[in-house]
Amino acid sequence: MSDNNSNNKRIFKNTIILYARMIVIMIVTLYSSRVILQALGIDDYGLYNVVGGVVLMLGFLKSSLTNATQRFLSYEMGQNNECRLKETFSVCLSTHIAIAVILIVLAETIGLWFLNSKINIPDNRLVAANWVYHFSVLSLAVSVITVPYHACTISHEKMSFFAWVSILDAVLKLGFAFALMLTSSDRLILYGFLMMLTSLINLWLYWLYDRKYFSETKYSFYWNREMIKSIFSFSGWTLWGQLAVVGSAQGKNILVNIFYSVSANAAMGVAHQVNSALVSLTSSFQTAFQPQITKSYAAGDYEYMNSLICNASKVSFFLLFIVSLPFMLNINWVLSIWLTEVPEYSGSFCVLYIIASILNALATPLWISIFATGNIRNYQIALSLAYFTEIAVIYILFMLGFPPTTAMVVKVFLNAFMVILRLIYTKLEVDTFSVMGYIKKVLLPILISIILTLATAFILYRFVDSLIQQFVATFIIFVLSVVFAYFIGLTRSEQCTVKRLILKKIKRL
């Protein structure tokens, strides 16, 4: 019990660190997006999102190996096997270097052909698009090699360094955004080069830190056929899921480009930036608890693991819902203040993006628990089928003349379905997990809180006639959403824990 209390304190401490990181990054990212959009213009900004999307479609291997690396490192830490941990890291780094080379070959052959023959690019921007593509490919390769060092830092729960590197990354991007305003050369090409430069700086910083503090990161070539087979088996099945996730995200971008225009892609890019800034709220918290779920499973502490799943799901949902609600209620006003020129459909894309992300935040602890077991084949097959079906449905609807925002409406329904799917597979892979317990402890309190909050918003906004009244109504709804989340969403013991932690922090001030 004392170990679990220590783990909970560590999660809380790391969450505070990551929240401080999140606040800085959110402010810097939102302002950077404004400057970048102003510097590049709507068409070049949309073009960058499309070109970068092609690279991401080939970068699904990076995501699958990221999950695999962090899972295996956290598992060995939970087993307290230092020798095995060093061997695992060396095998993972060798694998990532090989994958980076393969990605470059694939991107510069198949990917380059797809870019120049299938993507809707204005003739006068074709050369610039190709330069951006090459820089993006190199950036992707560097990011793949960074993964083992990044995963090691997270698995050791050294969130302070992770936070500082992330903040530096955001500040660099802001500085580069201002640099674009000062140049007379092609800004789109320069932006692609500067994004590649940030990837190189990230790799260098993680390499220096991990080499100094974690002995297992001192690389030595190691060959273990069983370990490589295990990692590649896990990564191979993760690959299917990541291919589907990335294909879904970028497939929507490409379909919007084919059926509409780069201005619609710019609207999706704006929505993505807003969504990313808000989602960093839950990603900070989830980054803090993710290693603990895997370690508790490796140690056989299933009761603590199940408690983490329920608490993390509930807190992840409320954190994103409460903060996102004021933005969704006032999205058009926010966009008009934030951007000098607002692309058409931006408001609708933003709201739908956020709703989809709220549902995804709820389900994230479930897939983390599935990954902790290592038995992910059936889950990844079901996941990939669901995402590939999504793209097919969107294509059919676009053929029938539906507007571009239809892509995100379908995404919302898919994410709702994925909550159910992940709940089922968590029960199949973790015998001690209770579906009914999850429904009672997580889903039911969330549903009641949402109904009360939205009903209040519906009533208040019927009497809004001015901007001042709109702000007052938004503030009241925000406060009530916090109250509902606290008194309905949390159990009495969770309320006492939150109250105790807040009072403890106040006394230190």
C-alpha cells in the first residue's frame, strides 16, 4: 500500500510538472500558429499540412515502435531486471536505426511518386512542396531514432526533463515562425527546413541526458533472437493499428483536398492546432500514469492497475471536457481574435475535432492496459478494420456531395464506438478488470455530469443577447461543470484526496 501511495504521489508530482509544460506550450503553440498562418498564407499553410500528411502516412512505423519501446522498457523496470533492461534498450535502438533507413527509402520512392502524381498541388508551388517533403522525410527519420531515448526518459518518469525539452521545442518553433516574417526567400521551404532542425536538436538533447543519467542507454550491439521476435511481433500488430490511425487522420486530409481545396485543408490545420493545444491537458496527465499501468501489470498488482484505469479514464475525460467547453461555446469569437483571417469551416472543424478527442481521452487508459499485457493481435485487427471503414464511409459521403465537415462527424461516431471496443478488449485481456465496475465508476458519473452541464448551457444561452452576457453565461457554465465533475464525477474518497492535495499545495505557497 505504501508503494502505491508513493506511486500516486509521483504521478501527481509529474502531472503538475507536465501541466506547467502544457500551459507554456499551449500559449506558445497557439500564438505560433497565428504567426505561421500569417507568414505562409492560407494556401501554403494548407499545402504544408497536406505534404506533411503524406510523410506521416509513411511514419506509422514510428508510432508503433514508440509504443512497443515504452511498453518493453517499462515492463523490464517493473521486473527490476537491470541487465535485461540494457539489452532491451540496445535492441530497440538498433531496430529504430534500421527502421529510419527503411522509411527514407520508402518515402523517397513510393511516397515521392504519390506526392507528385496524386496530391492536388498548384503548379507554381510544386518545387516548394517537394523541398518541404524531403525535409519532412529527414525530420521523420531523426524522430524515429529519438524514440528509444524519449521512451526511456518517460519510462523512468523523469518528466521535468521531458517538460523542459518540450518547452524549448515550442519556443524554437515560435522563434522560427517570427524568422519567416523577416525573410524574402520562399517561406514554405524555409519552414520545412526549420522543422527538420528542431528534430535534430531534440535528438541531441535526449541523447546527452540519457547517456548521463541512465546506464542502460550506453549502446552496445546486442543480438537476442527471442527478444527481437517479441518486439517485432508486438510492433507488427501495433503497426496495423497505427497504420489505420494515421491513415484515418491523413486520409481525411487527402480526401478533403481531392474533393474540395487547400483552403479546406487550412481549416483542418487550424482545427488541428486548437485541438492539439487542448489535448495537451490530458496527454500530460496520461504521460504521467502510463508507465505506472505497465509497471503494475508487470509486478502483478492488478488491483492497483484496475484502480488506475478507472481513475485515469475519469480524470482524463473531465480535464479535457471542462477546459474545452468554453472554447466550443465561443469558438467563432475565439478564432476571430486568434487569427487575422479565418478559413471557412474552421469553427465546425474545431468543435468536432475536440469532441472526438474527448472521447479518445476517455478510452486511452483502456488501450494502455491492453498494451501492458502484450497480447494485442486481435485488438489491433479490430482497430484497423474500424478505421479503414471510416475512410470508406467518408469517401462515399463526399461522393454524395456532403460538406467537408462530414469527415469529422464520422470521426466522432467512430471514437464513440472505439470506447466500447476498447472496453471489451480490456476485459478479454485483463481477467480482473470489471466492465460493470467501469460503467458504474466512470461512464455513469460522466454521463450524468454531461447531461446537467449541457442542459444548463442550453437554458442560459437562450437568454444571451450580447457579448457580455455570453461571457457571463460561459463563466457560469464553466463553474457548474467543475462542480458537477467534483460532486458527481468523483467518489467521496477521490474528493477527499483532491481536497487534501489542493490544501497541501496552498500551504506551501
